[in-house]
Amino acid sequence: MKANLDCIPCFQRQALQAVRFITNDIQVQEQVLRKVITALYDQDWSQTPPQIARIVHKIVKEETKNFDPYSKVKKEYNDRALKLYSSMRNLVEKSENPLLTAIRIAIAGNIIDFGASSSFDLTKTIDSILTKPLKINGFSKLTEVLSKSHNLTYLGDNTGEIVFDKLLIETILNHFEINEIQFAVKGAPIINDATMEDAEYVNLTSIPNIKFIKIGIGIPGTGLGREDKEFLDIIKKSDMIISKGQGNYEALSDQHKIFFLLIAKCPVIARDLGIEIGDIVLKG
């Protein structure tokens, strides 16, 4: 999925938000924003939004010498989600349709996205999405594929959200014969992306037979690019692929084997999917 003109001011907003997490110095904020604007002007806007985002956030980090501006909010939302985990698990276990409930909760977790917004109410979002209709509903197809699958590749997205991804994977394991799981984390943080450290922090590593792969951020040594042959081979060989969030959809929407779970949080994604902002999606 190529970037849209609406993405360009959004990248500027992200850069300003990130630098404000680091410093109150207006001169530093202006310096970073000017460099980002210049870099955006020079970019090929036909790239995917994640490709352009890498460049924008690289500038923020280099100019401020802070390579994880979102570290505090990442921990905050991991902790918030962890506090809700037990009650969400009880809700799933008591549900008439545990898998669908776990999917809804996992989608609700996708609201924790500082790339799309700077404020959100996690509990209110969960309450709403538990009863909200899926605007794109591939649940029947997902269950059909799961019933025939022996391995699962799960593309994670953000911190906090991965707590509910853990709950969804546990629910899948309780109802289907999945023998092996690959979970993709970011090889290094860009915004509030979930990394291996976050997976360990929320105890995602406790799931039986789970392995982790790292998705790169355009910097050598940070992992596989989503456009790399090795990563695409992983997709091809997987029986079941679940992808969380807008960034993964932007990068992989041309891969028809993937089930995308997300909240449409920006007009670009909503238009591409033919839905409204705020709609929830299980597309496969």
C-alpha cells in the first residue's frame, strides 16, 4: 500500500510528538521538525507509509540522541494491559464464543497506537468493541483455516496490545491443534512498537512452542524487512498468518494469505478498506 498525501502531515505530527516526549526545548523541537519536513520533501512518496516512517523517526532519534522516545509510554501501556489481563481472560473463558471474544479484545488493543493518535481510552475501547459489529468479517474463514493448520505466524504490533495478542494465542491453542507458533516483534523500536524486550516483559515467552522473529526497521541488524524474500517465504510456508495493526496492513496488504486484525484509525486506511474511521476489521 503506497503512502497517501494525507500521510505527510501525519508524519510531521508523529515527529513533533516524539520529540516532545524527550524535551520541552522549543528550539530542539523546531530543529527536528524542520529536518523532518526537508526529508519528507525529498522522499519518494510512492513508498509505503512504514518505509517513510523509518526515515522520519530516524531523524528524531539522531537529532535528540534518544533512541527510544516512547519508552515511558510503552511500559505504561504494557502495565495497563497486564492489569486487565486476568479479567479479560475470565471474559473469554465465560464467553459463548471464546475465540471471537478473544479476537475482539485483541483488536481493541490495537487502539494503543501513538503513530495514529496521542490519547486513547483502552477500557472504553474494549467495552465498545466487545459488542461492535466487525465491518469486515472474515471470522468464518479464519476458523476454517485454523481448523486445518498446524503452525501459526503472528505479526505483532504495539506494546500493551501484545498482552491481548497473548490471550488470543492462548485461546487458539485451547481450541485448535497448533503445534508451532512464530511471533514477529520489531527488531528495534520506532514508535511504540513491541520488541523482544516487551514480549519478555508481558510473559509472551511462556507460551509453549513459541519462537520469535524480528522485523527490521530499515537499520542493518534489526531484523528481516517485510519486503525481504526470507520474510515472504515465512509467510508462504505458514499454515495460518494473523497480522495486527495498520502498519502491517500498509506493508503487506498485497499478501492475500494473511488475516488482518485492526481498528481503522486514519482516513487513509479507512478509504483503502472501504470503511469508516473507528470501524473494526477481521479481513482474510
